[in-house]
Amino acid sequence: MTTPVSRKAFWLTALGLVAIALIATRLGGRAAVRFGPAEAVSGATDVGMAPMFAVSPTGVEAVAWVSAPGGGTDGRLYVSVAGAAPVELRDTLGPVEAHGEAPPKLTFGPDGALNAIYVVPKVVPGKRFPLAALRFIRSPDGGKTWSPPVNVADDAVFGAHNFHALHAASDGSLYVSWLDSRNGKSAVYITRSTDAGRTWERNRPVGSGEACPCCRTALATASDGTLYVAWRLVLPGNIRDIVVARSRDHGVSWTDPARVHADDWHVAGCPHAGPALQVDDGGRLHVAWWTGKTGQAGVFYAQSADSGRTFSAPRALGVAKFSRPAHVQLVSTRGGRVVVAWDDGTREVPEVVVRLSRDGGRSFERAQRLSPPGQWATFPALAVSDTSVTVAWSQETPAAAAAEEHAMPDMKDPKAVMGLHAVGEAHVMVRRGRVL
């Protein structure tokens, strides 16, 4: 098993004081989306991080984030629907995890109910990393009231259950994927609920290979019910590239994973940077991801027209010689729009940027920076409709980010122990825009 490394320190040595130029193609003159000013959506909770969005079939928007008193580790989940005051949710098992790569996930079902999953971490003596309980809750009334939490994993309440995805299919099925090392090595697991999350089917592994242990999974379904999962696979020689597998029987059996692109990135560590995956109305798969391969490091996009068997040549969206891990979100809409947002790791201080395609991903308009210069902006979340784009992210000062990094244990030390993630001084910022 390789050792996960911290998200801010991963490429700090490689970046050094080198001046980095963005190599991504810049298209056109005018901005693709007209954004309003940034707002602190976490203002009601003073601090906050790990934002996530969901949009209902009727266009109702929900946003969630994690906050804690004094910016500590006693995380509580806050959910705001349609701009209403946030509802605070606590779990009887412990705090909600404040982790940008494994944030609470939201999705509206076809019946309009709002579904959520989150992680409750637990420090256990003798364990290097906290164990985690993967919990599901549901609101039938627009976030006003919520069901009691239900455990999703079936091996134990607390275990290696993290870096999760939640997806509601058009038939009402709910799917959850996550990384799990119950059998000794990190692997992708999946489960399904057909009764609105009250019970969950037997947990099943996806494939037999080792998954990169700290890069989130992604889920999507096509209109014919085909289920897709994407993750970062550990290939021979410690190559860590993005793959996609599909299932036509609701996750019982899976195809062999197909590499989206042979980045051939060799690294003995986990960057905390998983893929983004969507299926459009025509059944085309859209994938965005980050790779840290020197000389070709940054964010790429590709698509598949044959159910994930093969993928198009990758399009560089934000690439340079070196890059810190970038955390990518992607949404496709009717009419061929594809929107990709990420935190630009090719810069000394990461900034949140967005790019829009109007032709189904064949070309992208120029990148638009959304976060203010000089602020450490990471882990964006994305909500898109036919004419609007909303982006949220976690933001703090570089000094606060550096202090948090300094306080983290060096997990290359075999005696080091990772504690719970703190919210710190971060705030959740949001900008709302309209496609021009």
C-alpha cells in the first residue's frame, strides 16, 4: 500500500519558485459566462469548507458545506435549499468530515426528494488513519426535515469507507461508490438502493485492481440504465491513470476498466484528485481529470461515443510543466453545453477557473478566473442549468493554508498518525453567472 500525501504539499517541491505559464488553448475574446460578484454562502456559519451542489428536475438548487465551531474538527453539515437559511445536521456517531476531496454529496431524485451522503471519521488507537462511517440521509420536503442516518457499508459501521460518490438514476435507484480496503488493498466498491435509501444491497467491488487510495470516485448513468464509475487505478510500475468501467445489471457485474488516456503518470503516492464523469442525453460520456505527469501536468478532458470502450484524444484545459493536484468538476446540459471547473494547480497560489464548451466538448472557450487573486481557492463545486452556471469553492489566505500544511503530520513517517480534518479559517464562496 502506498502512502497518501497532503493535497497542498504534493507538488510544492516541484513547483519551487519556477514561473509557470498556462499552456491551455485560449479561445475567443468575450467571456463565455457573465458572473456576478462572489458571495460568502457560509456566512451564516462564520467559516466553512467542502461545498457541494445539487439541482432538482425543476431547477431548485441546493448547496451544502461543512462548518465547525471555531474552525475545529467538530464538523456539522449545513444544507441550504433555494437560498433558504441553512439547516444544521449533526450525526450521533460523531463529527461530519471536513475534507474537500471527500465532501458531503447531494443529489435530487426524480421524485424531487433530496438525498445526501457524508463521512463520520473516528480516530482509533493503533490506526494510522481515522476510520470512517459512510452515512446516508434523505429529505422529502426540500431540506426542512431529514431521515435518521443509515449506514451504507455492510462490513462494519466504521471502516475504510471514503472518497465517495452519490448518484440518483432516472428509475429512482440510488447508487453510492467509494474506496474501501476491507480486503487489504484499496478498491472501488458500490451499492444500490431501490427503496429511497432505507436499505442498501450487498457491497460489491468493481474490478480486481488496486485503486489509488485517496482519489474520489465518480458515478453516472445513461438513459438506458447503463451505470458508469470512474476512478484512478494503480497500474503496473505505479502508473496512476483514470479509468472507466460500466455495468448493465445495476452494478452486479462490470466490464474491465478502460483507461481514458495513457497519461503514464508514475508516482508512489496519492494526490487526492479524482475524476469527474457525466453522461449526456445522447449517451456520450464526458470525463475530466488531473494528472501530475511532469511536462504534461494539469487538467484534461475527453469523451466517449461507444459506452466507454474508447475515448477521444484528450484536450488540455489547463496544463503546464508542473501542477499541484487540481480538483475537477464537470456538468453537461441539453444543447451540447459542457462546463468544467477546477482549482488551477499550475499557479503558485491556486485559483478557481471555469471553461465552457458550446459544441459538446469539441472545443472550449477561454478560461475565466472566478476566485480573487492572492486567495487560496480550492475544491470547486458546480451547478449548471440551460442558461446559468454557479460555482462554489473553499477559500482562505495563503498564510492560513501554509499554517494548516505545517501542522499536518508527515505521513511518510511510519509512526505518524493522521488526525481529523479541521475547517480552519476557510470560507465557502459562490459566484452565479449566466451564459452569454
